[in-house]
Amino acid sequence: MGWGAEMDEGVYYRIYLTPKNEVSIECMQWFDENDYTADRFMSERTFETEADAIKYLSKQYNVGKTRGFPVVNHAIQNFLGNTIKNILD
């Protein structure tokens, strides 16, 4: 993976599917990458804010780009539902 200048500067966020098949938005810096299983990142994209990652995930889920992957769909649905519930509480 190539590193852009923005990644060398500070923190960024990535969408990760945990070993328990739960979606997580991870706050990271370049040196954190080796602590994760690379093929469990749900996107190669990085995000400036957690909110940007959530918006991207919501858009991807709503347009059905993850269809065919029931575990991922279920994990995304749970994550988005919990995120919305936490915002409303």
C-alpha cells in the first residue's frame, strides 16, 4: 500500500471487520497498520474523520455493494443501527 503525505502527517480512520465479524471504525496512524489483518479492512480508503467513514459505510451498504457477503451485511447493519441509536440517545 502506498502512503500519501496525508497519512504520514497524523491520524486517519479505516473500516475494519473484526475477527468476531463486527464492523469497527479504527482510528489509526501509519505505524498501526501492521497490528491489523490486512484483508479484514473493508475498504482501501482512509478517512479524515470517523463521521466520513460512517457516511461512506452507510452509502456502500445502502447501494448494496456488499451484497453476496451476508456476514458483512449483518455486521454493517448492526454497526449502523448501533451508531444511529447512540446518536439519538
